[in-house]
Amino acid sequence: MIHPIPSGTRDVLPDEMRELRLISDALRKGFEDHGYREVYTPALEYEEVLGRAELAEAAPAYRLFDETGAALALRSDMTPPIARLVSTRYQDARPPLRFCYLAHCYRRVRPARGQSRELLQAGIELIGAPAPEGTVEVLTALCRTLDGTGLKDYRVGLGDASLFGALMARLGVPEHRRAALLGALVRRDFVLLERLVGEIDIDAQARRTLCEGPQLRGGIEVLQQAPGPLADALAGMREVAGRLPRDVADRVIFDLGLVREIGYYTGAVFEVYDPGLGAPLGGGGRYDELLGRFGRPLPAVGFAIGVEKLHIALAGEERGSGAMLR
């Protein structure tokens, strides 16, 4: 007799559970070594409270009602709950505040390979530390924590969520056209981006900048070679690059077209890649305006790593998993 479970979920058996526990312990140790203290928030939150994030793309996938009729939701992301935590439990605490977590989140997906409804995430949130210092601290914690798990071949893509918007404004792209261009960039659909740009009444040089600029990626030379108005928009990325420790800088790929899907990012954004997995292991960035929506305006930056994705990447690296999982 077969008793199905929902698509996008799975059972974890003892051998794999042991390996996931080892990875989780290594992540937790890395976070704590960098001064981050673990918190846990309810999987269920009031939908009205999560709604303060004002993010359609991060809207809760699963809703229900309590005994009083109040609407509840399963969290889809840990950042808004921690913003709520800071505004209610740390109203008078002096920043910066450093939190870490290992928790499940729940997403709406179209069932396909590599997509999960239930995700085990590990991450940190640095509250009250402005750029570039806070960004450098979090990138450093990210890389050195991943080193501690035994992951060897990963790279971190680093971009800026505000870059393309500022570029569109400077080059005269009408406001009603910008959302479609940004959507194409989020999907990395450069063919669509070029077609949409071609429909806008701007000069040829502006078209080239909008189409070619987001495809620039590589080492520090990318920040030095970017042309014209694009170069003027890269000051923040250059500041971060100049402050990164050498071991962290060696992991970074500067990606001028990197725009993460969740819309609360305001500055630096990053994603983690590894040849052992065909999708990002995780990512994060600056969200300097989100805390204000919950009542305590503070700059902030953080990241989340998919623990199960990290497990796959470790297993896929030659000799990498053996050292970690024995």
C-alpha cells in the first residue's frame, strides 16, 4: 500500500539525517564563531504581521485560521519574522544585533526537480550595521562558515539590487517600462531584455548599456571596465570589494546583472554557487528599509543557505563530502 506525501516534500531517513545534522552543526558553529546568537521564531505567524513586508513575491503560500478566526500563515522566509522579533523584543537594544537560525520555511512551487515546498534554511541577520562594513562582515561570515562545512569549490556572486534601477532612471527609461525590464533581468532572460529595450525610445548608446552592462561578470576588473553611467553606479560595490579579506575576495564573482527575486533588497545582493549543484545554494543581501516597516528603522543585511542543497553540493564535490560526512 502506498501512502503519498505532498509533492515538493520528502521523508529523510536515518543515514541522511545524520549527515544533515553534521552539516547543521557545522553551520551553527560557524555562525556562533562570528558572534551570531541563535533564535527561533514560530512557523506560524499572523498573516497581517507578515504582510508588513509588502512583498507579493514572498506572500505566504499556506494560510489557515485559528480558533478566533484570525488569519495565520506559514512563514516563507525568515527575514520578516526576525524583523518582527527585533521590533517587538529588542526595541531598546543597542545595534548592531547579530542573530542566526536553522529553521524550516514553506514555499508555493510548481512541482519540479530541485523545488521544495518545505525548506530547511540556515542563515544570519546583521541588524543595525550599515554598508559597506556590515556587508563585508556578512560576506566574510558566509565564506568562512561554508569553509567550515568542508565545501571547497563554491563561489559567491556579488551584485547590487539598486544598480539596474538607478541605471534605467539615469538613461531615461520611462517608469511604466521598468518593471518588465527588471523582471527579464531577474529571470536572466537577456534575449527578452534586449527585445524590451529595443522597444523604448532612447538612444543607441543607452540601449547598449542596458543590454550589455548586466551581462558583465568576473573578477575585480569588471568594476574597473564598466562603461559610462554604469561605472558611476558602481561606487558601493567598489567600496565592498576594497574591504574584503583576501580569502573572501578570492571567492567573489562580481555580477552586474545579479538581481534577486525577493523585492526587499536595497543594495548589495549575493548568491552562492557550487559545481556540485545546478542551482544557487542560497543567497542574501542588504534590506535597509524592511525593519522600518515593522517599527524600528535600521539598516540590515543577511543570508540564508539551503541545508539540503548544501548537502547535495558537498556530496557532489570530489573528496569534499568524505571529509565532512564521515
